Amino acid sequence: VRHGESAANVAAAQAEALGAERIDVPARDADVELSENGLAQARALGAWLAALPEPDRPQAVWSSPYRRASDTARVALAEAGLDLPLLLDERLRDRDLGITDTLTAAGVRARYPEEAERRRWLGKFYHRPAGGESWADVALRVRSVLADLARQDRAERVLITAHDAVVLLFRYVCERLDEAEILAIAASEGVRNGAVTRLVAVGDEWRLDAYNVDEHLTQAGTRVTTEPAVGERGPA
């Protein structure tokens, strides 16, 4: 599950609309809170969890330690009335954007033109901003998490609350996609806030059971949002 809409998602959309170079992010990335709409999305997720048949409900929750993701998990679990162990795992955190953090695409071009050119040349998947991470770096984290999930035997069904790039990279790793395939998915249908993606292990293989499910959001009357993470805008 991608976290609910955050205050940084809202600020990034406003900055892009105004053509600003810098995003007025209210806190460091790890501490950004959910917006009011994001909280409503988390509650809608909780209602969806409560309505699942017992054999389909998660037995454990792993979450990014970033507040917008862990709060999404906590609010949803409380709404669902589920008393489940919640593991915070730093490998599920959002991508580190390094020197481009809090900048719009226009801001990166204006302040770090050489970095913008490197991104254009290398592409979105392999570009690592100075001091930050590439999507390929995050994929290594995801592979490590999947290995630990395979080794644990306490839960067959695990809910993960994380970030849009992390959700996409779970698909990339589990479905054995290539660079072009995952970037095409990201461009055509970005991960919506509070939406559910379900991957199922069948023996040693994974299959995609559902992607970007958001009916629980519309049924609850919450506004559906697909704001890219701060710094993820701009051409590949």
C-alpha cells in the first residue's frame, strides 16, 4: 500500500502549479505527516481491511519508518480493529533524493543543470543524484526485504505500507520486469495514495494479483490522489 496523501505531496503539487523551483516541505522527509485527505484515505484502507474475509486479512504489517507510511498503517489498523505486529523497516523508506531533495524539476534544471543533464542521459531508473539513490539502489533494498519475508514463517499474508517508488520496485523485482517495462507502468498509471497492490508467491514465482486498487477510497468518499513523490517529476 502506498501511504496516504502527505503534506509534502500537497506542497509539491502547489510548487509545480506555480512554477516554483523549491517545494515548501514542512519537515524533513522522515517526519512529513499525512494531510487531512491522507488521514481519510488511511481510514478508508482500514475499513477495507475490516471487510476482508478472515483468510485474506494480513497477519503482520511491515512499514517504512517514515511517518506518512507508518501513520497510514497505524490509522488503518485502528480503523479495522486489528491488533497486529507492526515492524518498521528502514529498507522500505522512500528514495533518497540527495541534493535534489525539495526541488521541483524546474528547480533542478535551474540550480543543478549538470545534474539535470545526467538524469536525462542516464534515465530515471539509473540516475543517482549526488548524495542520493537511484531506483536501482532501492530495488536492492526491496530484494533484501523479500529474502527476509521468505525466511520468516510467522505470517503468510503481510501488509506493507511504503512509498510509490517502493511499490513499483516490488513489482519490478517480483515480476522480473525490465527498466522500460517498469518506467512505462510508472508513466501510464502511477501509484495512487492509499491504493492496494497485491503480489502472491506461488512456489518460487511471484504473480501480480491486483494493482492500484482504490475502490475503498471512492466508496468512502475520499479524494483519490496520484501525486508523485517530491522530486519524482520531470522527464525520464
